[in-house]
Amino acid sequence: MIKFIKNFTTDEDGAVTVDWVVLTAAVVGLAAVAWTQVSDGVDDLAGDIDTALTGVVVTAPNAGPTTP
């Protein structure tokens, strides 16, 4: 039993896996934060574009104004 415990405490086979799991979780967390920031900006931009285009009348060349 003592030999098993000594081997268990010195075994590092799973250490690399734990490192990768932690790094992957950090990358996913940062991506989620970036996504929320970009999403808010895109929503604001879409609202600004909607406001700018509301009420704009498009006319065909040589055709005169049309009613929406």
C-alpha cells in the first residue's frame, strides 16, 4: 500500500490534461466576454442604421419621387 501511495503522489500523467482543461476554460471565458461586447455594439449599430434609414425615400433615375 505504501508503494501505491508513493507512486500516486509522484505520478504526473494527468497534470498536462489539467493544464489544458484550465487553459481551454480560460479561452472559452474570454471568448464569451468578447462576444457580449461585440453583440452589444452590433445591436447599437443596427439601431443607428434603422434610425438613419427611417423615412428615406428612394427614387429611380428620371422617374420622380415615389410614395412609400
